[in-house]
Amino acid sequence: MTNDTQSTEQTDGFHLVIDALKLNGIDTIFALPGIPITDLTRKAQAEGMRMISFRHEQHAGNAAAAAGFLTQKPGICLTVSAPGFLNGLTALANATTNCFPMILISGSSEREIVDLQQGDYEEMDQLAIAKPLCKAAYRVLHAEDIGVGVARAIRSALSGRPGGVYLDLPAKLFAQTMDAAAGKRSLIKVVDPAPRQIPAPDSVQRALDLLKGAKRPLIVLGKGAAYAQADAEIRALIEKTGIPYLPMSMAKGLLPDTHTQSASATRSYVLAEADVVMLVGARLNWLLSHGKGKTWGGPNAATRQFIQIDISPTEMDSNVPIAAPLVGDIGSCVSALLAGIGSNWAKPPADWTQGIAERKDKNLTKMAATLAQNPATMNFHSALNVIRNAVKARPDAIVVNEGANTLDFARSIVDMYEPRKRLDVGTWGIMGIGMGFAVAAAVTTGKPVIAIEGDSAFGFSGMEVETICRYNLPVCVIVFNNNGIYKGTDVNPRGGDVAPTVFVKNARYEMMMQAFGGVGVLANTPDELAKALDQAVASGRPTLINAIIDETAGTESGRITSLNPQSSAKK
């Protein structure tokens, strides 16, 4: 064969994107196919990647975000251009706010047309739009730069405080070809994208000195502590110091909620009374009343001091002064504290720990009496008591939770026993994460998933039950159906249309799951709910339980009623 007839093996943009992801250990993509990424989804599947295709890009993005939280690898969401990109952008912004590593990859229109605003198909300057809403944003124009673009996105998503990254891939990029050997050399395997950040020794000692002098110390665990996967170190720190701890909702299970040092059942008391508070992967945002105000009142309000462990130094002093900032990754910071504690650490004063224990026992006894009630129509407590027992029997099950009252009650009623087994609405408190998070939990772990949904919250992503059925995922969705938002009892004073918070009465949500081949069950009593839930978890079949809740149960906006403006004008 002469040189004239010899051919060089070629590769293209499609395969370079796939190879770059696979080289970095990414094996799953959450997507919605369409122009210009349809063939990318087909080729990725043909190359052995798992493609989970959704009915709406926002839910694919939420799945990618949850996968990032659970695996410490950036979850990948793949969308079409313009409207598809915008749908995914909500999830990307939410991932960034919650510090979940995620990469949104979107196809886009051609630069030369977009820049001159000549009206291309789905024309939009997606990079410019994404930049303010994520941690970093990149565009790749040439096939030989795909390896660099993917590497930059991975490192940005994982390094320091994790977050969302946007990667823009114009349509022309996919069809570009280059020498296969050169293409392989252009790919980058990211090495140590989230290196340990060791805290300064003097900052460690400062924190230890504060804890030693505390009369009423408290440790607050945030979802950053759960993401860190420093479970053994965190447990050792809490148990060796004897300090009571309060887990934020997605940190529940780092230690079992039934642990003797858990102060969850007396949250208001410990926040108001603590004199030294150590925040581990938790931020003093609205969820903790910004570290001030009525929530943090009590006798130590003026002198209370905070220790904060965070990988971002700029987080310190964001709302109140931080007396002992401890900057570094959580695993390294907690390990350094453990080393400094030694073997003869003095436990907190007995009046503090016993005072917590007494209030905790009183509140738990009161809660047990409430949960034991069996009203004629289920309320939040009687229904959630069933789920509480189911999770106790299967502590490896993952709970996904959203809604207003459904979220608030579940957070305090359903105990968690293992880390990273609770996923919920997070820092923004948004609705619509339910089915995306549930799919991600099932896909990444293979464990049973129990999605506890308010009927309003379920409406945001309910069509994804088809996705759950299509991939035969072990997800049991429980819709708390009280006929409306907050309650189903509002009335339009003028007649005509129903009130804006009211849904179709007695909606048969379970039939949605049946329509796609899953199991649908109508549950009117705790016994019916328990039977259906036990069967769903045991079988692993996609299931939706329509749990009928008293429509008068619940309160306006749940526990954040104070954030809902009310008119004081009189007519």
C-alpha cells in the first residue's frame, strides 16, 4: 500500500467528549436528548456510559446535582440549546447555592451567528447568561480543546467549595474531526481535583481553647459535613468531646438521630442557650436565622462565640463575628481537632447536658403520644409515623423530601440512621427537586428510595414517574394528598374559580404510576400505607402511594409562615 492510499484513523467531537468524561471516571449522564446533542446521547450509551433520559431538563439537572452530592464526583446534565439550557440552569444555580458538584453541558448555536444576532435556531449567548449563576463557565470551540474544557469543568466543580459549572459546546464542535492519536493525547485525566486543605495550627488551637472554656458548647452539623464523607472523624469528635450536636436536615444520620448527644428534639433550647457554637460545614444563613435574633436569644446572646469550619475563608463573618475561623477541608480540620483533644478532654458541665436530656425526653414523650394517635383521616403525624417505622427497619433506604408541611413534619419525625440518606430542598428551600433527586439516589446507590412529597411539590416533577418506570428504579413515591397548597380548604369569596391554593379534590395520583406500568396504591389509613410501603421497599418496583391526608391539616407556608408577607390593610 502506498502512502497515497493510506488513511489515518480519525475521531470527532462526539467521541472526544465521551472519552474525556470516561477518562475521569464519569460513567452516568442525566439528559434530555434533542438538537444538537441527540447523537451524543446515543454514542455515549453505545460506549458504555449510562444514559438516564428525563422528560424535563430541570429534573435531569436536579438528578445530576444530587449525584454530585452523593458521590463526590460532578454529576453531568446534558441539555439542548436555549430553552433546554435555561431549564437546566435552574438546577445548576441551585447546585451552586447548595455546594453540590455538577456540570451542565449544553449544545448551543454557532458563535458567528449569535455574536451578530442574526437569528440562528435557538439563538442565545448561553455562556454570558450562565456565568452569574454558577461557579465557572467555559466554552469549547475546537475539538482539540475538548479535553482541556472537560478538565477545567471537573476541577472547578470539585475544588474548594464545590458547585455548579457550565460547559458550552456549539453544534459545529461535535462534527469536527482530528487524528485519533492526537485526540487521545489531548485528553486530560484530572489529578487530585479537591486536594486536602490543612488548617493552620494556630487556628486549630484557638478553636480548642474556645471549646475548653465553654460552659454550654454546641456542635452544628451542616450538609457540608455529610458531603465531606469524614463520617468516622466527625463521630469521634462528638463522642470524645461529649458536646451535644444539632444536625441540619441533610446532615441527619451522620450520627443516628437516636444518639444520646443529639439535640434535635430540643433545637430551640440549645440554639438560644449555647455559649460556644461550632459550625461544621454549616452556614449561618436563613436556615439558622443568620446567627442572631430571637432564635439565638437567651442569656448568652451578647457573649456567644462561634467556631466555624469551612473550606471558604470568605464565608467567615458573613452574618456575625466568627471568633475562631477554621479554614480547610472538613476531614482535615476535624482530624486536627481530634489530635489536639488528647485523651483527657473534660466533658461539658452536667447541668448543660442533663438539662438538654430532660427537655429532650419530655419532647420525645410528647411526640410519641402524638404519633400514637390514629385520627379517622390521616394527618401528617399519623402518616409519617408509618414512614418513620419503615426507615427504622431499612436504615439504608434513602429519603427524599419536599413540600411545606410535608417537609417540616418529616424532618422532625422521620429519624435517620446513616449518613447521606436524606435529600431535601436544601439552602434555597425550593420545590421540584423530588423526582430528580429520587432518580439520582436510586441510580447512584441502588438502594431503595422513599420520596415523601407534598401534593403541590409533587406537581413540579410528577411526570418523571415515567422515567422511574422506564428504568425500573426502586423508588416509592408517597404523595401526601390534602387537596391543595398548605391546605385544601381555601374558598374563593367571589365564587367561580376555585381558590388559587386548591387542587382537584380527591385526585388519583396513584393512577399516574399505573399508567406507566408501575404500582399505584390508594392509602386511606396508616395500615394501608404501611402495607403498601413495605411491599414497595421489599419488591423494589416503582410505586406511588396516594396517601389521603386531612385537608384541614397543615399551616400556611409551614414553619416559614413569617417569611410570607401578609397585608395589614383594612377595607
